[in-house]
Amino acid sequence: MLSIPRVLSAAIATAILLSSCSPSSTAVPTQPPLEPSLPANTPTNPATAPLTAQAPTITLQPPGSPTPTPAAWPDISHLFPAASWNTSFVEDMAWSSDSSMFAVAGSVQDVALSEDQRLALEGEPTRRPPTPTPIGFRPEGLTLYDTSTRQFMWSLPGRYVAVAFSPDGRSLAAGREYLGTEIIDVPTGKIVRSIECAPAQHVAFSGALIASALPGDETHSSIAILDPTTGDCVHQLEYPGWLRSVALSSGGDYLAAQFRVPSDELIVTWDVATAKRLCQFPGWPPLFSPDGTILAAPGIADWTTELRDPRTCSLVELLDVGYPSGFTPGGQLVIDAPDGSLIVWDVSLGTSVHEVPGLPHSGALQVPSPDWRSSLVFTPGSHPWEPGTLQLMHTAP
């Protein structure tokens, strides 16, 4: 279930034990927990031996090189409501990579589908012309919205708790908690495949692979690496800690997961092809750069961002300007500053190249679109029995 994080943060809570993958799964032998690899200026416990690894080779632009002109960035200090729905709860929200669609796992009230869409979902012949048919209150479900037509494409009932788009936007991976992970065809809303060996409270979708995981406990968690085409469990990754979030690099080469261990939060990385655990360091939910070479995570200190190499966990750069919010398709890092503004950071140059005003931080959960021109804003009710509000906001009316 999504908790209410800082505005524009990418934190997603997760996690439970996966215990029954298919016989074709390749189990990874249990390994002793690695000690966290800390930055050089952080005191370490002499009784433990942090993982040592070769420092990555980082190519920075020479001093004095011209800074590229940033693309036009929207002013997000004024967001205009485009649509609004009542909702009892939101488990997870996700945008397609082109910002044309979003999916919501949770309860969305007063969703309207045409009669054709409703009949198509029920497997019945459609008829023309379409007649709007309100779905009404759905206590639980998965709903897809098309921002170009400003209409819901389809809605599926069920206890969905996690959702992620494939990079091409044609498929969804949806976690059904204890009931499995489903692969859904985006244009039709049809369930293409249900993978029962991998129930999930969090999913990550690289296109060729899916990471699926459920909460475990403080002593053990498991992550299943799935082939969405065959439904096979390729690997099962184990770690002695409570899983909180998981991320896959775009090419599916690396996986990063956040775990809670006694008195600490750790990020652990794996080589997906070999299921080999690579390294770890203290931190919060991580983000991969589009090319998979940089791992960005909120630092242990307040309002800091750490950039690390996922192969070695070596610290590439420490930024004291805010928390990571996301990467642009071109690889620039967008940072959520304490005053709500967005700082665009060029990783290769090691400098800020743009800044746009933002919204003051509040108790609402905001999930920005990849083009940063829209945002989903979920505001819970004042009391548990009061419905919350889900809004689609744009930077222009």
C-alpha cells in the first residue's frame, strides 16, 4: 500500500515473503547479509567489514564547458484540476512512459464506461452507439485512464495493490497480493497471463522482466524475477530483511531493493542475469537512470540525494539540494527541493541546469507524469471513514 511520502518523492512501500515459485525457478542459495557500504565520511563499526569494490569510472564535462540549454519546463507552481474522483483508498498509481495514460490500484468512485466498453470487458458482443454506463463505487479494483480522451478505458474488479507499465506502454503488471501477478493488455484490459507463483505488493516492469514481491518479515524476504512472456519464475532472490521497495533498470540488467533491517534501512543491488548479489548501502527507495548506470536514492541526511554505481554501490556524487523525484528520458535527474521547487540536475556535468517553481509540501501524495506536465494528487479523508479525493492536475487549464 502506498503511504503518504514527501511531495514528488518516488517512495513506494512494499513487501512480503514469496514462498512458492514454479519448479522452473532457479533458487539462489541463501547468503549471509552483507554489511552496509558507507560513504567515506561516515563512521563505521570496526566489528564489521563494509563491502569493498572498485570505484566506477565517471566521465564529467571539463570545467568551462558550455551548459546545454534546458528544454522548456512547465511551471508547476500553478496546477489546474482536469478531473476529480472520490476514492476510499489508493494502493498504487503509475503513469505510462509517454504520459498518455495512468493506472490506479484502489477504489475509484463514479467511474463511467461506455456500454460497449462494459460489454467488451464482460466478453459480450458490443453494440453501437455507445451509451455511458456508470460503474459506480468499486471498493477495490484496477482502473486505466486515457489523458488524451479524458476517459476511463477500463476497470477491473479485485484486490490490486501494485501496478507498473511496461516501457512500451502496451502491458501492465499488476500485483494481486496473495492471488498472483497479472499481465494485462492495456488497449483491451484483458488479463493475458496470471502468474500464481508470484503474489505481490510491489512490481517493477523492465519490459523483458518483472520483479514481483510481497512483504516478508524482519528476518527474510524474497523477490521473484518473472518472464512476462512465459510466466516462468526466472530467479528468486533472497535477503534477510523486510522488503520495502524494488526497482529494475530499464534493460533489466540490475535490480535494487530497499530493506528494513534492525535499526537501519539498506539498499541492496543484484545482477539479474546471474542472480548474484552485488553490494549494498544505507538508504531509502532508489531510482535508476534511464540507461541503468546510476542509482539515485535519498540520503541518510535530510534533503540529500546520493548518486551511486549499481554495480559497486560506490558513491559517485552527494547532492545536498533535496530528494530525488525522477529522471527525465534524457537522463537528467529531477530533485524535489525543500521549498517545493524542482531542480533539474545534469548528472554528466555534475551541476544544476534548470529550476522551476513548485508547490509547497503538504500531506497529499503526488505522482508526476514523466513529462512533468501533469500530476496525480491523492488527498486522504480527514478520518478513516471519510472518502479521499483523487485529482488529475495539469500545468495549463
